[in-house]
Amino acid sequence: MNEIFDKTYQNYLKQLEGIDLSGRGNSLGLEMTGDELLVPLFGIPYRVSSSGIISKKGLRAGFSESVVLFKYILMCPEILPDHSGWAAYHSFRDAQPLLDFFAREVTTPIEKHFAGRAADLVGAGKKMGGSIMTDRAAFDVSMEFEALSEVPLLLRFNEEDEDFPANCNVLFRSSVEKHLDMESLGILGAVFAKNLVGNV
């Protein structure tokens, strides 16, 4: 895995050469400090530069976080798309080969961990900066998160009952495919689920 990570990491770094990070930062509403672009991922700051991606602990970011942040910067559109409606992962055109991954790494862990624990889910979500949605949708928990600047995420969760198991949906704006490809979007969902479960 380390060898694959290193090869992938170096490939992304090469793609990042020549990218105007300051310009990307202006488009996305992000700050520069020196030659580094500060990119919060679920509120956790990372420093992105042509030298690599550094976590707040001063270490190279993990594989999942690195893939998401590299793709996010590399794919930054020249003109930001208008905010659009919410869409499930499976509804995106190129997501079909990754649906099993998304269920295994994103929705299923949340369902299993928080079944019978909706209050704990809300508490964990608030620790990640999530806010309760007040759109009167028929869900036990609805929370919106800022995964990345211009990339929100919506969690819908229904508690288990005598007839049905707990059910979770993780939604994105339809315009998210302008910011991330489906592989990196799936990985973003997995990072979200891992952090959410770890916040209890």
C-alpha cells in the first residue's frame, strides 16, 4: 500500500506543478500562507503546495485525504457552478462501478454504528461542524456539513424500528462532479464516515 501511495502521491504532485494555487484559492475562497494553500477538510486544515500535502500535525496527509485534496485542487473549475439540488451518490453518471465501495465504506458503517443512537449521531455530527437541517424532511436526523469549500454534504438518517433497520443516505450537490471525480468523491464519503464514527 505504501508503494502504491507513494507512486500515486508523486503523480499528483507532478500534476500540481505549474498550477496557480493562489488563483485556485481565490476561486474557492481559501487562504494562502506563503506558497501554501490552506484547505479545510471537514474543518481540519491541510497545507497544500508543490511540495505535498501536510496535516495540522506537520505530517504528510494520509492516502484518502491526499487523493481528495489533490483532485479538489486539480479539478477546480474556472467558473464555480451554481449551487444545485441534492443528489445521491448512485445518481451520478460515473458512480456505478463504485456503488459497492460507497455502501461498504460510507453508509453501512454509519448505519451499524449509530443504529439506536440517533442522539449520539447528532453529537458526533456537531463535533465535525455539522448543522441541523430544518427543511422538515421526514428523517430522524438531517445534518449538513461543509466537506470542502463549495462542496457541502448532507446526511439523512432514519432510526431503526420494529419493521426496518437503520437507514442512512449521504447526499451531495449535483454540481459536485465539477469539483471531484466519482472515485475521489467516494473516498471523501469514506473519510466522512470514518471521522463521524470516530467522534463518538
